[in-house]
Amino acid sequence: MTKSGAARGAGGFVNPEHWSYSLRMVPCEEVRRQYLAAMGIQLWERRVPPGIAAAATERNRAQSTSDADAASAGPGPAADPVTVGEMDWQRLAAAVGACTRCGLHLGRNRTVFGTGDIHARWMFVGEAPGAEEDRQGEPFVGRAGQLLNGMLFALGLSREDVYIANVLKCRPPDNRDPQPDEVEQCEPYLLRQVDLIRPKLIVALGRHAAHSLLRTDLALGKLRGQQLEYHGIPLIVTYHPAYLLRNPADKRKAWEDLRLASRLMGAVP
């Protein structure tokens, strides 16, 4: 095999390790002209009318300026071939898992996408994952999750009958309250989940979930006991299970909220 052949791999492509060698084998235009002149071969060149040549030169100059401007401007924003509002479940879950829209991704162990029946009539939405959810990647799996399971059981439901999600998909540090910019960055994911499921009723669990979904700062007591709405879907507000663990006396009020939700579901086909 010749040295030139050794520089080539399968399919005739030049091995990157030999690129510099291969380039040195190709004479430049000036050397090629000297070779032809030395052999007595007259170099034929096509004559271009002056007007056309001037126009071509101007086009080349404009193109060079345009290329230089584009290079100095730096890379533009990356193209997103599929927006969140167009994603199916698989792409949506992958987007959440790789999300870096806000600073919460820096401290998370796992994103918490959601769990349950993607064709559910009921959807329960909390505020954000806690420490146990961050470890397991599933919403409401700690003590608050056990209480939520009991609330569902009282309605004749199980986790498999409903869909459970959070406004935020990453845990805030030390379980602090969600920040407005975090909600803004994360809400498109929740809204897409709602669009894909099309539940008959949403139950907002706790003050922060209610405030995020309803864009309000009204006290929880003023939001309870009535049918509200999130993007055209009926919504009921009740206490977060974690709050009820700290304030068990309010479990009766939460039961009243769930009974209201059950009555609305009976009226919703």
C-alpha cells in the first residue's frame, strides 16, 4: 500500500490523523501555474467582461462583509424544533429531566415529573417536591403523600386513578417557597401536562399551588369553598397534606373541600 493509500481508511475517507500530510500533497494554485509554465503548457483562462467582473467583485465583497458581521455577532439562539406546547409525553418528560431554565437544577438530585393515570378525570397539583420526592423522583411519597393517599381513599380513589404533579419539578433549597421566576419557567411543563390529560377537575393542594395556578395572592380561606378555573378546567382549592400534618384540626375543612370536589365531579360528565 502506498503512503497515500495508508492515509485513507474504510470507504476512502482520509484518516484525521493524516489530514496535515494530505494537505501538504496538494500544490497551491501558484505552484501549479509554475509547473505548467515549466512544461510549456499555456494556461487557458476564461475572459470575463469588465461589467460582470465588477459586479461579481462587489457581490463577493458584500458576502464577505455579511459573513464577518455574522461571525462577530456570535452564535444565535439554539433552534427548538418542538415547543413545550407541542410535546408528547415522552418528549415532555425528557425536557423536564434535562431542564436548566432556572437555578433549581443546580441543587436537585432528580426532577419530579408526575405520576398516575394520564387519562385521569382528577388531577391533584402541589407546590414543589420535598426532600423525599427529590430522592425518589415521584411526587408525594413521604408522610404528606401517605396522608394524600388517605384523602384519595376517602373519595373512593387511589393514586392509580388520578394524576399527581407539582407546579415546580425541582425541589427548592431547604423546602423554601417557590419564587415567581421559578414558577414562570416551570409552568409551561405543567400546562402541557394539563393539556395532554384534560382532567375534569383540578385540586390545588395548598396556598402556593393555588397562588401559582390562579395568579392571585388571596388567602387560602378566601379561595376555598368555591369552583374556580385554570385554563378552562374547574379547580378546587384545599389544604396541602403537609399543612394538615402540622394542623390536624383542619382535616375536617379539607374533607369539606373534597366533598365539594366530589359533588362537582358528579355534575361534570
